[in-house]
Amino acid sequence: MATAAPGSRRGTTARAKAWACRPGNRRCLPKLLLFGALAAACVWLPPTSVPSPPSSPAGLESGDTPGLVASLQRFGTPAFYAVVAVYYGMAWSQAQALKAEEDSAGETKLEAPVKKPRIAALDSLRFVLIAYIASGHFIFTATSNKFLLRLITQINVVVGAFFVISGYVAAYTTTELAQRKGSKRLDNAVEFAVSRIMGHWPLHLFVLLVFAPMFLWVDMKYSGPSVALWNGTISAFMLQAWFPTSAEVWNAPTWFLSALTVAMCVLCYALRLLAGQKKAELRRSLVLLTVLALVPKIAYSWDLNCWGIMEGTLNAKTHPNYALFNQLRFSPYGALVEVLMGSTACRLVMLDTPKHAETSGSSMVPMIGMLAILLLRATVTVQINDMIIRSGIFIPLWIVLLMRIHRESVGPEGPSKGLPRLLCMRLLNFLGGISFPIFIVHGPIGQVFYKKAVAQALFGQVLASPQPNGVHWFFGVYWAVVLVAAWLVQKMFLESKSVQEVSKASTQFLVKLLGGA
């Protein structure tokens, strides 16, 4: 048999293949490839595509030295890309090692507990998300401090975590623990979708009805009856997400419900598939979903050359193409992908063996990582736009956080230490219990205080008073009103027996009407 010459191309290729096939080197190869690719991207991508004001370079405060500013601008973003590359490489290597371990051990039959334990920490996490998003919507009324604005207006990054946790909870409640199959709740796709949509539609309609005089008055005065009728229709039937330039009419934050409704219509079919997958298949699905989420963001950044902007601090006049940005952030398809990512992550934990739970890392690590990302962007140390950060690193870290909190909460010691213990505090559990009403009412209440036409008609002036340093005290009043209103809505509407009976009857009627009975 002929052998390749030592210096020939064939010999070089053979040696490369032999090196790559060694067990230790095989684990290092993905790291090297990812690191090389992203390091090249660091050199190629501009740190930012939006020029900084002359009086405040890169948006930093005037007290910063030019040398420090230049160093942050030049090295912060490339260094961050390098860290992300190493993180992804380590995650890939760990996934390969787990797959090899699972293949060698074979599939083991797990003993499921009699009843799934409740994970109270997830309710508290919902409140944390909603508190950040609600603050981000109106923080500009209370402060003009650039650092605080950049820190609290990254809502386009954080809202993706809201979709993920929705998918996570849906998978936990409708698929079997320690078994590769779905529960009976997945047998009827129409009932699945309608019951979940009716979980948020009644309160949405109730709040629209309460604040309808305000919404209609503004639309009628400034846009006419036809616009008022159109905005009311798409708001009431949760169609806003399909209309990027009209997604934030009336109760603006509820575009989320519009996108989530679409995801709920598809989720049942996807959960049937995910419930039957092994761990290795679930990891592969999670990678594919991450790619699907990231590609549109890269295309948006490429087409607009806006790799380094902070969309949360921009508006329709200052953003290079606000309609395209709205199309991306309000997309029901993008929401569906993130919901499926949460469901896939949950299934990975639900198939855990005791060994997986024991070897899981601390939930504090991803939490610190996410907080560090928000802080680094607020200080302009990292200049990457909201969309890339959201799908490329924030949501992956959020998924790791959910999985680790899940494992810590259902482990032998339960939520008795670390982050789960903090999240299970009585106050946070209470706030988590009213988190959905907070989300629904914070927008209209904010319009009462801060929308120019409404506030001037009611109070004779807009109640916004941005402070150059710190946050104006009235922002605390706004939050107090939101919390009281949310508690009242929870007690008097959501927990009302008559409302629950009407909601149940409506659900049954819609299921029968749509052929799901």
C-alpha cells in the first residue's frame, strides 16, 4: 500500500485527521474553531456604528479620561467576543462529553416522583423580569443620567427571557417527569392553545375596558375615529405583533401577549416532539434554535451596519431603520423560537439522573454573568447591539440559570440555599404572584402620569421630572400605584369566582367552536 510523503498535502491532511480524532484533541477542536472564528469577527466588526457626541465620548461621563475611553472602545468589545467564544467552546466540549457518557451508559429508566414539585423560584424570577421591563418603559421620566438610562433601558434584551420562561413552565406542566413522553394535556392541541390564551386574554380585555376612555380620547383627538377603531380592534384581539409600526398602540407592553398567543398555538405540536427526544437530541435542538434566533439579528445588524448601537436609548428618529427593528423585536416567529428554547431546556432537566443534579453548577454564576453584561453595556465597555446580545449570550445564560435553579429547587436539599432560597422569600413570592397584573397595568398607569396629552388634561402638567443624577421621587409613587392596582386586580378580578366561571365557560365554548371538543 502506498504511503503519503511526509511533506505532501495528503500527509498533512492525514496527520490533521489523526490529531483531531484523539479524544483530548477532539474536545479542544471546537474551542479552537469557535475562538478563531469569533476572534476574526472581533477584528472585522466595527466596535460601534453610531458616532458619539463630541462633549461625551462614547456616551461616557465627562470625568473619564480620554485614554480610558479609548481603551474601553478599542478592547472591550473584542475581549467580550473572545470570552463568549471560550464560553461556547467549553459548552460544546461539555455537551460532547455528556453525549459520550450517555452513549456508553445506555438509556436508564428513571423513577418519577408521585407529583411534580412546585418551583416557586420561577414566580419570583417572573417578577424580577417584569420589574426591570416596567421600569425600563418609564425610567426616562425620572432620570436623565446617561448611565442609568443605558442600564435600565435594555428591555429589548431582557424581554427575550420572558418568552423563554413561558416555554419552560409550559413544558414542565405538560410533559412527563423522568419519561420521554407528553402528558394527556398534549392530546388536544385546540384545548391546549385556547386554555393558555384564556389564561391572559380576560385580564387583558378587562384592563383595556377600564382604560378605554383614555385610549379612545387620545386616538379620536389626534388621529380620528378610523384609527381609534383599528387600534382598538388589534389590541382587543391581540394582533399587534403582526403590525410592526402599530404594535405598541393602546396598552403598549401587551404586544408581548400577541406574540405569545401565536407561540401557544404551535407549542402543543412542538412539545409532542420534544417530549420524545433524548438528552443528546434536546441539546442539538437547543443549538439549532439558538442559531435560528441569532441569524435574523445578524442580518439586521449587517444590513443597517448597527452592530454597536443600544436600541433602548433610541427612537424612531434616531434609529437607522425603526420599522425593520420593530419587525424583528415584535416578530411572533422570533417569540416562538425563544419559547421553544425554554421548553427544550426544561425537558433536559426533566430527564436528569441523580448524577446530573449533583454535578450541576451554582445558579449564581449565570446570574452574575447576565448582570455583568447589562453593566458592561451601560458603561460602554461592550458595544454590541441589543439584538445580538439578546440571542447570542443573554438568553443562553438565562437558560443555564433556569436549569440550575430548577435542579437546585428539586434537589435533595430543596430551595434551602443559594439563589433559590433568596427567590423563595415570602415577599418575592408575593410579588411573583401578582407579576402578571403588574405587567398588564403598568403601561396604562404610566400613560396617566406621563403621556403628555393625558397628564395635561388630568393634572395640568406632565408629571415627568428627569433628574441629572439619581431618580426622581415620583417614580416611586408611580411604582406604588402600580403595585396597589395589581394587587386589587389580582384579588377582585383574577381570584373572583364569577370571573373564573365565565372564563371556564368561555374556554369550553371556544374549544367546541374550533372543533377541539
